[in-house]
Amino acid sequence: MNSLFKYFAKQIIVDVHPSKFIFTCSKDNINFSVETFVYVDNSKPKSEFIAIGNELSSDQLAKPDIYRINIFDLNEPMPPRTTFSRADLVQVIFYYAIGKIYENDFLPTLRPVVFILGADRFVNYLTNPRDEFRIAAKNGGAKEVIFDKTNL
């Protein structure tokens, strides 16, 4: 990796667990977790996300066609008329979290380098965890994805 790029780009460490992803960006002193569930509204032709890793109010839950999807609960089928896959949901978490890390940046910045820790915990959930996490992180905004924590 170009050392100039590495100096200016944010470095985000993501410790992935089936129940939550923990995002850390020490450059900006940011540390937060995103639980691995989403709420979707399937009342329209295309499913819409209404919450990512956050619970809804009872008023919102009372609406028809609102579903909670636990991304890594493979025993739970996807809701009817859902227009995306579980791999798409992992990408949504990365997109949401990387966006949250950049939300206070006023100037254009380089896309981040993302270090993923714990991808091998997902051998029972994903066919090829490293490849699927790499794709999800890049589609979610990462410039580069690294799994070897010796590069931290």
C-alpha cells in the first residue's frame, strides 16, 4: 500500500462477531458497535431499511410489513417479498458504519483502509467469510481491506 495513502486515509478496525460489529477509528477517536440486525419495510415493491442495528418504537413495530432480520440467524427465513440477500445486509452495515465515521468530515477525504478482525468466526454462517467480508466492506466504502492484524 502506498505510504502516502496510508498516512492520509482513515484506518478503520472492525472486530466482527455474529451479534455485533465493533468499529474503531483511532485517528478520529471513534468507537461504536452496530448490532447485526436490520428492520425493513416490505410494504412497497422494493424493501426499504428503516433501522440498522437499532430497535424500533412500539408504534413503528405495529405497522404491517415491518420485519426484523437477524442477519446471522440462518434458522430464521427471510421475510416475504424481501428484495435482498443476507450478504447485502452485511454490506449495508459497512455502508452505514463507514458513513457514520465520515459524517462530520467537511472536506473530501480518501476512502478508508479497513482491517477486519475475526472473519474466521463466520465459517458456519458464510461460504467464504474473508471474500464475502472483503466484498461487503469495499461495496460499503472501503478502499482496501486487510485481514492480517499484524499490519495494524
